[in-house]
Amino acid sequence: MTDVVTLSLDDVRRLSLEVLLSNGMSEAQAAAIAKVITAAERDECYSHGVYRLIGCVRSMTLGKVVRDAIPQVIDHAPSVVRVDARYGYSCLAFELGVPLLLAKARQNGIAALIINNCFHFSALWAEVEAVSAEGLAALALTPSHSWVAPAGGKEPLFGTNPFAFSWPRPAGHSYTFDFATSEVARGEIELRRRGGETIPLGWGLDQGGEPTTDPASALAGAMVTFGGHKGSALSTMIELLAGPLIGDFMSFESKAYDEGVGAVPCHGELVIALDPERFLGSEVIVNLSRAERLFDAITGQGARLPSQRRYDARVRTVIEGVRVPSALYEDILALLPQDANREPASFHLATSAENM
Amino acid sequence: MTDVVTLSLDDVRRLSLEVLLSNGMSEAQAAAIAKVITAAERDECYSHGVYRLIGCVRSMTLGKVVRDAIPQVIDHAPSVVRVDARYGYSCLAFELGVPLLLAKARQNGIAALIINNCFHFSALWAEVEAVSAEGLAALALTPSHSWVAPAGGKEPLFGTNPFAFSWPRPAGHSYTFDFATSEVARGEIELRRRGGETIPLGWGLDQGGEPTTDPASALAGAMVTFGGHKGSALSTMIELLAGPLIGDFMSFESKAYDEGVGAVPCHGELVIALDPERFLGSEVIVNLSRAERLFDAITGQGARLPSQRRYDARVRTVIEGVRVPSALYEDILALLPQDANREPASFHLATSAENM
């Protein structure tokens, strides 16, 4: 049983905005982040929900993030748009770069969006979904901080390096996945440590490079890639394509840049968009329908599509609102100016004790 | 101890050419295939070496493959080149499409090569390496035949769907990987079955969808993806991008098209090329050097780079030639016209008995 407060999605957006604005963020930056946080709460993707406000404000306080950065969109090449985020968060930079990415992909078939000099914020699923909502397929890659050892190694080198993909579907939600190339998310291991639990063998290595079941040892040592040498190869590819190829930090460089401060990773991101209409012309409808047969064959044998849980949550939360643990809610309210003569309860619909 | 014959790389090329030409293949098609077979033997990548000649001739005999197909290169969009392989093998189609792919990527930053209506032959590593040898990064994807169940499912749907990537390095060999998105290659399971051995749990499911250690049950049932639901998601992406996006078969459609004949998969392929020079301009050299620090950090902690075994072999075989089991060699010679007044021994340097 946990005390929870219930917030409408509009409450989430307003709360996020107020926290960010009152901590000195520009309106444009705050609006872009509030949008992603609201989408995450809507999908019950709590790791990118209001919880993120705490780290977000913290990273700003640490002095690394530029709170009012105005991203610069550069028409870099016929099929490449580059956005210099100017050391603000990634969300606004992504939003500003997308229109030119879409235009280039529609004209040329395939195009790339580079984001440089951004502090990581977004869940990549939100970004690739924004592209597939426009009828294009998209991939997105980004490094993070060196926490993961290469297969056969023992020292942290790669980030948790997410890989996301979205495919437009004629009706209903897109086919979307977004996974870390580490065996599990770093937060999973942290949760076990806090809970005094062990972790399964295969999640991490201790500082001597030996497999460990102790979460603290794994956090001090190294996480491992999913899928052995194959996941390790993918993670390397992500370091290269969203690092040197775009002139930005790899995970070990981003970690060094952080100087142990513990801010979110500063790095770049690569998004690739492919336009089925430009690839297929008049054959686009028949081919998108054909893709549906693959999804039917997956679900028809009892397997799930990757984002189904998020889409199910979406139907629910739009009507019922989202539930935020009271303790977390109080922590977030504490980020607001404490001298203001305001009513915290105005942000939420109800408080109740229920199973979370 | 196995009887082996030693062939020079030129022997391999000439033998391959003669087998293909004498079985009715056009010179252009045969030369492109012989080149890939020779590269595979050079790298001791036996699965795509002279062994392939047997299946290659068999697929031609089955009447599906067009032996003298002349691929048509189409300038489809500013960043898309399409090659209609016209139901020949993939190798010549790829060779003919690459120059325009390179030109488009150099001009626009990123470009895609679509191959349609080809019979699968090539190892994707050979293709992405051909692009990185020109200084560009490349990804390549292709479906195959439905042999692999989606994670959480139990029926074969996906192909073994390889994913390949290559990154150009200023000195020495490229960083290249090419892996199946199935847990293991189908040939691995077949080898165990032939040898009367079991397979580890996690390689395949029996026809009831239960994990099995019996290779025959797994071959009759379904293989599984590597890395659980993440590998399954990647495999789905490959079906979509190298299937409906390019207007070509997914693995279950290719399997149906085969009508149980057992030819190699007929399908399409997607190659994406990214030009570091177009992305980075004058910063290209410093960034390619920076990427070397990642490779140094991988090998510096005792981990290996993916294609190192192939590159080590390459140094050896160029000088020493390659060793082919005598039984396989005889099977290949049997593909030549038996009435010809020729000397089989002319193809090889030496016969010896040694450990293979």
C-alpha cells in the first residue's frame, strides 16, 4: 500500500511547466520537456515521467545545462539536418529539427537528423513515434555514460545506449520499440540495491570483472550488454554513429566531461527517417497493409508487440489520470519556490491509499 | 584428421567460375559470385565459401534462379538507388548498385540501396565492407525464410535476418560485424543433428513451442531470437525495412514463394550508407581518429573486435592458400561437366591429411 495522488494529464503538464519555469528554464525549453513528461506519464512510462523533474532540476543546479538555450537548426546537407542544442536539453532541439527532417526524407527517401551538444532527456520512443505519426519509419540512437563493459571485457566503456525504431501503421498505434543495449536498465540494478535484493547472474560484473549477484558491486564494476557479443556489437555501432560520425561525445567522453558531477549525459543523437511513400510510390498502401500481416502473425501466436503495455496505459490514463506516489509528489512540490502563496493541492485530483 | 586439398585464392576463384559457368550462369553473374566466394575462403568464412557452390548450382537446377539475369539499376530518388536483380543472385545486383549508392551518400550525407527480386547469396559483411573500403559507414539488412519464432511465440515467422555494419578505419581493416538475429545460425543446429549431439536449451523450440535440446525437434519446430524480446524486435525491424518498405518479400512470404522446393531465399535487401566526410567536413580526420580510441579501449581490456578472426585468416590465406576438405572438393568437382577432358588437380596446390 502506497499513498498516491491522482493527476490528470493536464495537471502533469502544468506541474512540470511550473517546476521548470520556476527553476529558471525558458518557456520554449520547459514546454518541450513538459510535453515529453506528460507523454511518459500518459503511457505509465514512469522512468521518463514526473520523476525526471528531480534530476532535471538537479542537472540545471549543477550548472552544466543551459536553461534558456535556443537550438540552432542547420540545413547541413541535402539529406542531413543538424541541430546544435547549445547545451540545453534534447527535447526542444528534437522538436525544432523534425520538420526539416520530414521534408528531407519525403523529398529524398531517407534523411538523418543530428542533434549535437544536448543534455539527454527524452525517451527515444517518444521521438521515433513523433516521426512515425507523420507516416515515416524512424530509427534513433544515442550513447550515454560509460557503465557497460564490452562482451569479453570487464571495464565500463559503453553507455546503456538505447536503440529505438518506429513503423507507421495505417490504423491505430505505430509499431515501436526502444531498448537499452545493456542487459537491463541501470535503474533496475539501483532498485535492487535499495531493496537489499540480489541481481541475477548476467546483469553485471564486479570491479574484478567477475560475474556478480551483488547490485552494489555491479554498479561499482560494470553492467553487461544484452545478447552477448551481438548486443556488444550493436552498442559499439551506436557509439560510432551517434558519436564520431556526428562529431559528438562517445559515452566515455561524456562521462569525463561530466567530471563526476553526476548530471545527465551530454552528448549527441542520430535519428534516421525513411519515407515509405517515397520508397514505394503508388505501392505504399498495399505494402503497409502487407506489414500488418506480420503483426497479425506475431500476436496471432500469443506473442506481444513491443509497446502494447504503453498503448494500453494510454487508453486508461487519458480518462482516469495518472497516479503518482505521494512521497514523489511532495519531492516535486519541494522544487517549487517555497515562499509562494500557492496551493499544492491544485495540481492533483485526489489523494488515496492504494496498491501501486 | 581430415583429408584436405590446399587451394590458392586464385584457384578458388577459377574453380568457382568454372563451376558456375559450366552450369549455365552468365559471365557477369558468375564473376560476382566467384568474387564473394573467394573473399569468404580468404577469410576462412566457410559458410560462404566454395561449399556454397553446391547449393548455388542446386538452386539454379530447381529452376527458380535466373542464371543470366541482367540487374537493372534505377535512380529511384535523390537518396535512393534501387536495383532490380530480376531473380538472379544478389551479388551482381549489389556490385552494380554500389557506385550510385556511394555517389548519393557523398552528395547527400546518407543514402539507401534497395535490391529487389534477388536470390540470397552473399554474406552481408562482404557488402558493408565494400562500402567502408570507400570511406563510408554502412548497415545492411535482409530477411530470409521463416525459421525463427518471435519472443513469446512458438511458430516460425522471422528469418535468421542478418544485421551487418561496417565502419571505415583510417588504417587497417574496417570495424565490421554481421550477425544473425537468431540465437545461432541454422547451420549450427543442423551440424549438431548430423553429429547426433544435443543443443543447449535456448536455441530452439519443439513443434509444441516448448524449449528443446533435440536439434531435429528444433529444426521441425522453431529457432529463437538472440537476446529475447530485444532480438525479436530487431528481427521484426529487419522484416519491415527490408520487406514492405522496399516492396519485397518478408521471410514468411519468401518461404511460401519457395513452395517447399528448398532453394535459397528470394527476397530484397536494404543497405544504408552514411558518409563521414559529408557529415563532418574538415572535422572528419579528427573524428575518425577519435573512434580509434573506442577500439583501443575495447581491445585494451582484452575484449575482441568482431571480425578479428576473419582478418587474421586473411593474412594467412593470401600466402598459404586455403584448405578445403577433400570430400567437399570432390563434391564440387562433380558439379563440373563430367565428359570434359580436364584435369581436376589443376585447381589445387596440394593434398594432405591434417586436422581441420
